[in-house]
Amino acid sequence: MPRFCARCGAHEGKEMKLIGSLCPKCFLEIYGLVSIPSRITLVICPKCGAAYVDGKWIDYDLYGGEIRVLIAHELSKSKPIPPIDRVEVEEIEYISAEEPLKVVAKLKGIYKELILRKDYVVETLITKRPCPTCIRRASKSFKALVQIRGLPTLSKSMRIKVRKFLESLGMNIIRDIVDIEETKNGIDLKLSSPGTARHIANALARKFIVKIVESYASIHRSRNGRREGKLTLSVRILSTEPGDYLVIDNKPYVVISVENSYIELEDRNGHRVRITPEKLMHRVRAK
């Protein structure tokens, strides 16, 4: 005996399968695809554009500043109406760009071999709230310090190389930099995250020949009894050029040439020696 829709009477066939006792059209009109909110709220930092998603801040670069990506993510968490198996967000279209934003969310639902589609109008409120990094940057508060110095000194050419390297780091690294201070001895980076400080130090070690010394300052006990303090990473970069004056094992030398595999030095008696950059790093005296 053929089955038919209990609402409109349409008969089930090869082109039309029932969902329970209803045809797809009636099912969508009565129940829809998902239990979807008519309004959602997004939290975005007004300074850097980071968004607060699922309990954590994500960088502007991760969603490209495209609000529709955030809306689609929020709607993707909506639960399908039984017996719909799953629902996907196919497209988000703006209706109004004025706040509160209004969008049409085009959703696709899957039930067995059936594909169902329905559009939903959703309002989006955007709440402006500064992220922790921007708050620290504004107050100059930081949790870690990376001191970039040279061995024996940070030359002008090496400073330029270091600056270009820092600029090449991704936004998820750069946004944790609270302040950059140029000193006569080198470059100081103040960061909001000790993890990011270590990441930068390790990245410098992959790019240059360095010596890293880690220490803590302002150590205190937190409320839960843990020892806390500001992490300081001293990053010494081997920075030698022909003509530089070095002191190695209390003996003066002049740099004659610098190659990738060795550095040629000359002592005051005219004797020349070759030493690898790695060995020189541990023997040269810093100024």
C-alpha cells in the first residue's frame, strides 16, 4: 500500500521519500533542519581584530576579518532536528551591514539519501572587548622578556637582519609582542606569553648561531602556591665581521674572514687560526 504525507497527501515515490509521516517540504515547514538561534553574539577585539571563539581568543589572520566565517562557525554548533543526521552551513549572505547585522544562513541537511535545504535569517550582535594581549600592550605589562644581543656586539648589519626576521614572523607571534625597545646593546622584546618568547628564541636559533640563557625575575607565589615570575631569555647572536676585535681565552684577535663553516682569526703576532662558529660562540668574550 503506497504511503502518503499526513499533511498534504503527497504520495511517496522514487522522487519523493517521506521523513516519518511527512514529505520533505512539509517536514521543513513544520520542523526545519536545526534548532537555530535567531540571534548570535560575537566578541571581537576593537584594536587587533582577534575574536573570542569557544572560550579562547583567535587571531584576526585565522578568519581573515570575515565575520561570515565566525557566524558559520557558531551556527555549525546547532543541533539537527531528529531524524536529520547532520547539517552543514553552505553559505552566509548579508542582508544588512548595519548593526545588528542580518544574514541569510543557507543550510543543508542530510537524512539517509535525502538532501534538504532551508534558509534562516539570523541577527548578529558584535560586542567589542579588548583581548588580553592588547590590554597588556596598553598597560605595558608583560610576562616574558627576550634580550637579543650580539657576540661580541650586535652589529648594524646584524640588527637589520634580526629586524627583518622578526617582521617575517606570523601574526600569532607578533600580536604577543607588547613592546620592542632598541638599546645600544641590542633589542629587547617584551611579550605577553612565555611560550611565545621561547618560540622566538628557538626561531632565532634556527636562523642564526646563538647562545640562549634562561632566567626568572620577580619570582613570587600565586594564590594556589605556584612559583611565578617573569621569564627572561638572553639570546646572544654570533655577530662578527672582518676587522672585528675579539678576545678569546683572554687573548686578542682580529677577524680576517667569515665563512659558513669557519672564521679566520689573526693574533697580535700575525699567526692565523680557523675556528668554527659554534666553538667561537662559547669562547668569545662579550663586550
